[in-house]
Amino acid sequence: MEASLESHKNEVLNIIEIKKNIIISISSDKTMKVWDLNTFQNTKTIENDCDNILKLNENEFVTSSK
């Protein structure tokens, strides 16, 4: 099965797999998006005006900066 994850306004700079079937995409549009690959849905979007930390659970974090 082939699918496309579309939502960012600009190019995607990085994709990080954080768990099985969960990824984060980081874009030059200053957003980070969490994706569920089971449903191909964007489950969370974080605006990145400055350094940003996304808490995944008690012990896991993802950071993004300009």
C-alpha cells in the first residue's frame, strides 16, 4: 500500500520514527507534525516559533529548533 502524508506548507526537513507506526515530520514551515501510519492521519501539530520540546511520554522527548 502506498500513501502520501500531506499537510506541511513547505519542504520537510526531517522525519523521525519515534515508535512503531508513529513518525514526526519537521518542516521549514516551522511546524512539527506527529503521524499515525496506521491511519495516515496527522495526530498533532506543533508550531515552532522558537525552540520546542514535544513530550511523547514520561521518558521520551523530541526537540526542534530554528
